[in-house]
Amino acid sequence: MAGNTARQPSARSAKSRADKRRHILEAAVEVFAQTGFHKSRVSDVAKAANVADGTIYLYFKSKDEILLSIFEEAMAEMIEAVESILAPIEDPFEQLRAFCRFHMSRVEKHRAVAKVLQVELRLSHTFMREYKPSKLKQYLDIVGLIVTEGQSLGAMRADVNPIIIRRALFGALDEIAMQWILTPRARYGLEESANQIADVFVAGLRKPSAEIP
């Protein structure tokens, strides 16, 4: 009993720190999305999070680290979520469609996060020049694995490079999503976009001799 009692404050403290850190990141998302990363100050994030300026530095060394942490956590959540969605789907073409729909629905449901990741993140010199986005590679690898599996099943063309396809698919999704974010009255919806992009890639990847599911 004494040992359990001794560990409880530490567990509570760890949870409290994790909750505070997440709260700061959520506030930073809103600030960066509304004001822009370069125009925002750490004090702006602190004010939005309702904490003292110094509190921010207990969790993050700099504004750039806050931005990179937003990216890391958002990508980790996306990877876990999309893998869960794809797990019960056996057909690689349907997996590809599900990936496209998931990506666009995520952008639509979390517009502020999407704006920070797709617009503000690219303005960070730290991200563009020094940071190695391993989480993004892991996310893209999901598409690469879908293509590789489709090829091993004999359903997808063997002459395509999964590395190129994963980049091309993400590029298409990313470009359409960015324009949707930046255009208040976009002439297309993200669900429609996901379906059409998936249709194009499915048609291009399907072997001529393969039966249509």
C-alpha cells in the first residue's frame, strides 16, 4: 500500500504536465492559424493558453519547437487513426480510397490544424532546412505499402514505383487541401476531391487484365 501511495503523486504529476502541454499546443494552433506563425509571439500563445509566459518555456524551448510539436502530434494521431481504418479493409484499391477520404475528412474537421501544418509549417526555416519529418515519411509509407501489397496480389501494375506513387498521391491531396484552406469559397468540396483523386489513381494503378472489384 505504501509503495502504491508513493507512486500516485508522480503519476498525477505526469498526467498534469501532459494535459498542460496539450493545452498549450491547442492554444498555439489557434494563434498560429489566426495570426500566422511568424507574426505570432510566444506571449500570444501564453495568453491564449491562459498561462504565464515563463510556463511555455517549461515545456518548449522556442516557438519553432512548439510548431514542430504540433506537427509531430498531429501526424502521430493521423497515422494511428488511418491504420485503424485500413486494418479491416482487404482490397488495396479500397484501402487507397479510404486513405484519400480519411485525409480530406481530417482536413475538413480540423481546419485550423490543417492550416498550421500545410501553410505555416512551410514558413519555418527550422522545419524546411533542419528538421527530418520522420512522421510524414511514416504516413506516406502507408500508401507505399498499399501499392506494394496491390502489386504482390497481382492487382496493381508492376511497373510503377511505390515511392513515386505515394509522393504523387500525397501531393495531389495536399495541393487540393491547401487551396481549399486558402480559398474561403472553394468551388469544390473535400469529399468530392478525395473521391475523384482516388478514382484517378485507382484507374492508373489497375492492371489492364485485372478484374474490376
